[in-house]
Amino acid sequence: MKIHCLPLAIGAALALCGFRPSAAMAAPGDLYASDENGDILRFSPNGTESTFATGLGSVYGLAFDNAGDLFASSQGTGSIYEFAPDGTRTTFASGLSSVYGLAFNSAGNLFAAGSIGGTFGVLRFASDGTPSTFASGFNFAAAVAFDGAGNLYLSARVTLAYRIYEYDPAGDRSTFGSSGVLRVGNGLAFDASGHLFASSDPGPIYEYAPDGTFSEFTSAMQYPRGIAFDANGNLFAADWGTGVIDEFAPDGAERTFATGLINPEALAFEPAVPEPSSTALFALGAAGLVLRRGSEARRASVAGSKN
């Protein structure tokens, strides 16, 4: 979508070009959660709930790109959907046999736990949504996350044992830690200090140091699934069994953030996206202003084949 603005005072130009927040649009710090109804719910920092999207099938993965667009993996439809901040939806990828957890690397490339038609592993997507296999050879793959060095972490199962695997940027694999607990790693998230947190369904949420040693962070939830950190370092976790989202301070102190969800799965926080400077806006103002928000350029280039 291109937004054209006439040369106006800077305040009016900002408003017309979408830089004035509205109640309908996303805001940094909002928490997004998927539930069994195929809905994506949005929660403001004070816990106010609204519906962001509906009718998506079973959504098992949520992730934001660096432009503020939300990506949602639907196991129910075998698709990955992309949402602009105003809720406009396009289909980013389709025809997937299985798709679960999502994560972006620092270069803006999307990765997913899932499969195209064979064994489970990790899928990597080009900017137009074309998938390729990054890793394979698993009976099931649940979640992915990147550390600050660009290494990918995957929770996956070989036969009956779940483990967390680490892939360096070249794709070389090693096993990261080993808790010996069935189904460890349904949700993966890194905190600011580089510690990896992994949910276990059923069971506790584990904390892994960079060397792979682990400890139990909390056992307060029955069936923790998706986990995500807010900007203040608090861990949010969705309990599939009780329909609750809990918030945990860095010291493990717990409080209930939201209740009444139906089998919540994935969580993701809306990031802060830098806006263009006023200098750049003034420079463009005399000739008219053309802005691209989020990843509209990518969506426009593939819209004909994705909708």
C-alpha cells in the first residue's frame, strides 16, 4: 500500500500518512495471543482485551518482523498469514504440511518449525514466502528462537524424546542441554541476558544458561505453551489447560495477567518500530510524500499470487 500526502504542515502530513496512533491500530507493548477458536487476541499493557483477527484455524506460532507486521502460522490451514498494524491480512505462505513456532533472525528472514511434506524440521522463507528446508530429520518440531549471535534453537522430538537443538548460521547442529523431561521446549524465548527459557507441557518452565545448564524457573502453570518477554524483562506464559496468561517477574514472582481464554497457544509482543525523522519528512514534503509502512513493498509485490 502506498500512502500519498499533499504538501501539508508536518502535523497533518503525519496524521494522513498513518503516524498518529488510533484505537484500531497496534501499539508497542501490546501482547498478542492465539486461542483454539482460530482468533488472535490483543492485550494492552493494562490487560484490556480486544480481538485482532478471527477465523484462522489453529494458530501455533506468532512473530513480529522488524517493520511491525505480525506473522501467524495456522496449522489448521497450512498457511502463514501476515498482518499490517491496522489488521490488514495477506497470505504470506501456503501449502505447508505442518507449521508451528515462528521466529525472525536479525536479517529479517522468517523461520518456522514444521514441514513441507516430509519429516519435520525447520523451514526458511524467502521474502516472497517461498519455503526451503533449513533442517530436517525429526518426528516433530515445535518451536524456534534466535539468540543474539544468530544461532537458531529448535525444540524437536526424535522418537519419544524432546530435546533442544542449536544450529549455527551455517546450519551445523549440536544438542543444547538435556533435561530428560518429556515434551520440554514447546515454547522458547531468550531474555536480555541470553538465557533461554523453555516451556514443558505438562510441567515447569525451564531456564537454560548459555552453557546449557538448566534449572526450573517456575512450576506454577499446568500446561504452559507459548512464552514471550516484554520490554521490562517480565516473562509471559500461556497456560493451555487453564486458559490463563501469567506474568513472571525476573525473580519468578507470579501474577495473573489475563483469564478466560480457550486453550491459548502462541504469544508475541508488538515491538517499537522507529518512525522517519521530521527532517526526512520535510525534505519530501515539497514534492508530495510517499511512504511505505511495515512491509507493504513485499506485500504489494506478491499480492496477486497470495490472495
